[in-house]
Amino acid sequence: MRVGDWDGIADLDPSEVEQRLVANVDLLLAARPTGATEVATVSSWPEPLRTLWYLNWLQYEIDLGGMTGFLYNRNEQLAATAAALVRTGAVGSARVIDEARALLDEEPDAWHGDAAAALEERFEEQSDLDDREACLTRYLVATLTETLSWATSDER
């Protein structure tokens, strides 16, 4: 599969769409950029790959070590992750990430303290309220509709 291979994607269910997009991300990440290089590299990608990249990392880190693991391992990507959440409509979850970023700006070691634990609890509650998975599905459908429209138009 080549990057940007959207053939047949309109007929896929949301989980198959996500798998196709993750495969595109994997192809793009052969060099495995990290830190500031990662932000620069990923920001050059088309949507929905950027958003999917940050949200997959968010879920991966949370699955492994909760919010504290995410805050520790992904500190340089907090703003980009919050922006990705906003793009999908999970605005409350994004606000908690922004609060975490502000906390870490004031106190860099706060990722393992009581404040981080409180943020983790609030993030879990807000994720349920936002229904992040449903937000992502709606975002992917909307974005793919735009992408498919562009890909089949005479304007490209």
C-alpha cells in the first residue's frame, strides 16, 4: 500500500478505516521521529493521519501507564494531542490535556504527583463524557468524505 492510497476506503467500516490509516502512518514512520522531530514530521502529514497519530499515541500511553505515563513519555506532544482531540470534537478531554501541559510548564516533575493523579481521574471522566471513540469515528467519516471528494475532483 502506498501512502495516501484511499481506494475503496469509502466502503469500509470505521475499524477497517482506522486500520487502513494506521497502515499509512506506519509507512510514514519508517524513520521513527521522536520529540520535536516527530512534531515537525507529523505536522507535514495530511489529515486525518495527523490526528490519528496523536490519538493512537494517547490511547497507547494511557493503556500502558495511564495519564502519568502519557504525561511523562509524550510531554513534547501535549499541545498537538490536545489539538487533535479538539479536531475530533473531544473538547473536554483536550482541556484536561491543556491543564496538564500548564501544570508541567510550572512544575516539570508534576507528572508523577497527586495533581497528575487528579488530572488522570478527570481525563477518564471527561473521556467518557466526550465519548472519544464516537468523536473519532464521526471525525474520520467527515474527514474521509472530504478527502474522497478532493481525490475524485478535477481540482486536484
